[in-house]
Amino acid sequence: MNKADAIREVAKNHLHLTNNQIKQELRRQGVVVSSSFIVNVLGSHKKRLALSSYSIDLRKKAQEFLALAGDDYDLARNLLALAATNQD
């Protein structure tokens, strides 16, 4: 498991955790990351708090989208980036 996966695993069911709380949990697991790396992987704490209110429904939809992309995370991410740039 790489550092980004470790961050996602810690935050998976705890979007309310601050960057420092995530760093502390990862440090207990022997993984050292910076706050900026956490923001790159998960987004800012403020945005995560906003998402937490409807994250269950979005997570289900994200899982469905990932399955449609053949469970290829990189492909799914690239498709989302492409969709974001092609908005009318």
C-alpha cells in the first residue's frame, strides 16, 4: 500500500478528521506524510467537512463509476478530470 492509499484508508469512514489527526494516525502505522500531501489526496479539511453530509450517497455513486471504469482508479480519475474541463 502506498502513502496515498494509506491516507484514503484512514479517512475512508472519517472525513471529519483534521490533517493533523490523519498524520498522527498514519505515524502510528509507520507512515510519514505532510499536510500538503493529504490535501492533494483528499482535498482540504473544509471541503471534506462539506462532503461528509452527503458522502454516503456519493461514495456509492463513486463506487459505481469506478466499476464502470473497470475498477481502474487512474482511468476513473482521468475521466473525471476530462469531464470537469468539458463543462458547458
